[in-house]
Amino acid sequence: MSQETEIRSLPWRYRLDVLSEAELEEVHARTTEVLQRIGVEVGSQSILGQLAERGAEVDLEERRARFAPEMVEAALSRAPRRITLAARRPGCDLELDGERGFLGLDGCGAEFIDPETGASRPSTKADVATITRLADALPEIAFVWQPVAARDVAPAVQSLHELHAQLANTGKHIQMMTATTASAARGVVEIARLAAGGASALRERPIVSNFQCSTSPLVYDGGAVEAAAIFAEAGMPCGFVVMPIACATGPATWGGTLVQSNAEVLAGIVILETLVPGAPTFYGSCATVMDLRSGAAACGGPEDLLLQMASAQLARHYGLPSSIGTFATGAKSPDWQAGLENGLSGLASALAGADMLCGAGLLYGARVCSLEQVVLDAEIFSLLGHLVGEPVDAGAGLLDVLGAVGPGGEFLSQRHTLDTMRRLWLPRVFNRSEWSEWEAAGAPGPREAAGGRLREILDGHRPEALEPGLDEEIRAVLGRYEQEGGGGGDG
């Protein structure tokens, strides 16, 4: 199949706010109280020391950092309002400017539905490559997370192998979610510089970005904040994404979880902007609630939708790009439940104006990745693009065609119809055939249709090869980090 370089996006023509101005101010006020009175635990003595030198209230014994409201406001004022996520492939750069939203792969599942057997199994580096190659061919997927874990390599170098697999299988932007230690960050930066053409080229055009996650409630591991600083110093965008579970690692009310989430995101941004002023960053949330029957993360319920929309609204309030957990179905197969939950979730993020929608392909509360689900989520995103992005077209030419047709006429033969009909949405997977045709084909459902498109893509799509010698250079870095147990020297 031909390689499509176009990136599809959601133009933001609408805004739906779930928080009133008074509620928005209340959430912010409660958040600043949390950051000043309670603070966050930071697991790095070095980072704590630097924060203390720059005005934070630090208790080294408790490993606690507290931030005055003025320090929070100063940090937010230093964060850039617009970020470019560059790509190796021409035409695939993403401008996070509040004008449109982009879909990415979700991550980082521990299981993969094998396309040959249909059974779930532990994921591998080869699976990372396969899913990334599929995403490279889908214009709806604008950037890629690590969709599954490379569980067949040593944990200390897992993120480096995942980056290697993705660089070899897509020219789109790569966002690292698994590089959560200082040594992993140094390795990712080293590999990204090789792929970008050097340190200055990477700073100018960051083809790889990163985010770090808090440990709810109100904790940042030492490795996470140290890695964030390393990425920022290399000029690579580094955001902060929170994943609390209401009733378990967050308060029982969605409003309470929202305040805690906001405090965790802002704490990460304050730390980063204090250590590396002006670093490009973003505001991320994948909050959910606990299933009251099992105690596991529910994923896909109405509270998720409210948290998605409120988090995107808060990001816009602070003038920051947002990364919002979307398509987070709790279903265990690409079925009716997955379609309903992901359709509603996608619409919520679309109406809320999320800059990055993360993401496509995962099932069972982000634990299992399905290639068919990637294709189906891309279909939902395509539909949403027409729903929220199509402008009203009622120009003067409309009177001419209405006059030519007249009462009781037909439009099919009109030139106006031929010129404009292809703007209508056409599904690639959803079935609109005649009943008899559908029966004759064996009554396929969306999953079967997605499987057919999936096989077509994997059989025909070949990503652009890495530049000559680049694969060998990356493998040399991998080998060095493996020999040194993930340390890799000073990078």
C-alpha cells in the first residue's frame, strides 16, 4: 500500500467546559493550598536540595517539598504556551498551539493479543515494532507512545530497546513514557541525538519527547524528576501525567481527585521550571476510578469523562498544552463495550479541546494491546474529526444549485454534488453495505473488518528505513548500556 504522510487532526471549533468559572477558581485555590500546606514527596535528595536553594520549603527528612502560591505562578509563567513535536518524516510535525488535537498510541500494556493465535501473551520488542509500523501507516495516529512493554529485554534497558524498535518503524514523533530513571533518560537522549543528527539538531527539532508520572497520592520518585531534568536540559519537551484511581489512590469524589491530580501535575511543572526555566512541558491526566466490585481500575465510566474534560479545561486555564487519557476502555475485546466507551471518551476529549489524545489500541484498563483496536480507534477518531471539524457551508452558490434542482428535483446529477460530496465522511471499517451483501460476506462485524484492514497494512506498509549506519550506532549504544547494567556511562 502507498505510504500516507498526511496527519489527521481534530480542529477545535467547539469548546465545552464542565467547570464554571467559580468551580475553576475553587479547584485552583484548593490546589495551591495542597501545594503550600501538604506539598509533595520527592525521592531525590539532589533535586530537593536544588529546590530549597531556589525558594521551596523543603524537609529533607520527610523528603517533602512545599511550594508557595507565588512560586507556582512564577513557574507557570516560564512554561512555553506552544510546543512543536517534531518528526523525522517531512510533514508530520505537530504544533501544540491550542488549535487542534492529535491522537497517539496508548501505553504501556504488559500483554499483547497475538494476531496469529488471537490469544493474549506477554509483549516483546518485536510487538512494539509491529504496533508502531501499523500506527505509522494510519494517518489518524499522529504520534506514538510505547504501546506495550518489551518484556523480553532487561528492565534497565527496556526503554532504550523500545525507542530503537519505534525509530525503525515510524517517521512520526515518539513520546517516551517508559524512560523513568536518570540512566534511561541519558540513554534516550543519546539515541535521540543520533537519530536527529546531533545535540543542537535535537534541541532545534525534538523528534522525541517524554513525560513523567507521579505516584498518587502526591509522590514523585527520584528517578522521575531526575529524568525530567535531563530531558529538559537536552531541549526535549517533558510533560507530567497523573494516573490516580479515585477511592484507592485518590479521593472518592471526582472533584477531590481533580484537585489532587491538579496538584500533582503542577508540582511536576514547578519542579521542572524551577530547575530548567523555560523548559517545554505539558499538562497530562489519565485519571480514573476504582471498580467497586473488584478494586481494580474501572476505566471507561462517566467519572473518567468528567475528569478528562475538567483536566483539559484546567490545562487551557494555565495556558499549557494538554495530554488527556482517551479511549481508555475497560473492555477485554474490541466489542460493543469498547466502541461505546471509546466513542464517548473520544467525544469528551474532542469537546474539551485536548491537544493530545492518548490513546489508541489498549483494552482491559490499559493492560492489553490489540492491533484491531488500534484500527477501530483510528476509525472513531476519523469520525470525530468530521463531527467537530466540519465548517458550515451555506454560501451563495447554494442558491444556484437549489434553483437548478427546484421543488421535487434531485441533486445527484448536479456538478455541485460531484464537487463537494467527497467531503462527507466515509468509513474504512464500519459497515454500510446492503443487508444481502453483508450476509453473503458472512455477516462480518467491525472487528472482522478491522482485521482485514490490519492484514492489508501489515502486508504492504514498509516504513522509511533508518539512515545508513544509524541502526548500527543505536545498537552500539544499546550494547554499552546492557554491559553496564543500564548505566551507560555519562552519556
